Amino acid sequence: MLQLQVGRSIKWRAIFVESAFIGASILLAFALQDWDEAKDIEERTQIAMCNVKSELAFNQVLIKRGYLPKQKGLLATINALVSATQRGEATTITLTNLEQMLVQESLRYSAWSLAAESGYMLHANFELATEIGAVLDFQRDSYQPVINRLNEAIFDSSQSFNEDPTESQIKLLSLTNEWISKTRYLQTKYDQLFSREDFIGLECL
């Protein structure tokens, strides 16, 4: 009878050890799975932020090398038109000259939109993501509409360019000045963004 009880005691110990081992293995598996998921989210967030950084770099170059020179040319052309009209003089400047100043290339923000929709921005640097979002919101909601209105005004000018140019010229001049003013502001925000240590510290291929 004593031998039977001892045998049973040893059996329960083995079961207990085996159960503990299985439980530890399961917990370890869950921990490894969580680690893999966290690592995967971190890598995908990094890729999303790098795509955004690349897009912002494109925008910054477009502003400096595309928009600013175009604005100077457009402003000079419109001022020449206004001066000639006020003096009652004929001008060799035509609507074609203005149409050549149309903004063909738009600033981009699709990478940011995709990153936001994917939810990876929730895992990014909050302060940096907030700053990027503010810049791109201004770019989309306040800056781009000015360019759209300016392009439309240039096209609309074809209807009254030779008949009564004064009104259309004043409208074009006003929109151009607004575009220039908002470009300066946007350029400042881009420069501030690119000078942030956390933005510079984004390691991208």
C-alpha cells in the first residue's frame, strides 16, 4: 500500500513539472509573437515615415527650384501688363506668356495620407507626426487652393484679356501676391521641419 502511494506521488510530480513546462512554453510563444508583431509595426512605421520624409524633400525642392522662380516671372509679367494698361500703351505680352507660368507640378502629400490611413502614425513620434500633419494640412487646405484659383484666373483671363484687361490683371496680381505670401510661410515651415533633430534622425535608405 505504501509503495502504491509513493508511486502515485512521483507520478503527480512529473505531471506538475510537465504542465509547468508546457505553460512556460506557451507564455514564451506568446511573448515571441508579441515581440515579432511589435518589431513588424516598428519597421513598417519606419518605412512609412521614410516615405513621408522623401515626399517632403521633393516638395521642398519643388518650392525652391520651381515655385519661387515661377512666381518672380509671373509677378514681373503681370506688373508689366498693369503698367502698360495704365499708361494706355500696347504690350507685346500675350496670354500665352501668362499660360507658360501655370503651375503644372503639384506638391505631394499622398505618402502621408497612406501612412495615416494605415494607422502606423499612431506608433510614430507624436510631436514629429503632429508637426508634419500641421504643415501638410496647411499645404492641402490653404496653399493648394490659391494655386488652383490662380490657374483658373489665368484661364478665365482669355475671355477678357483683350476687351477689358484691367479687372483680370488686378485679380491675377492679387492672387499672385497671395501665392507668394503663403509660399514664404510654407517654405519657413518646411525649413523648420527639416531642422528638427528627430526629423534629421530618421534613418532611411
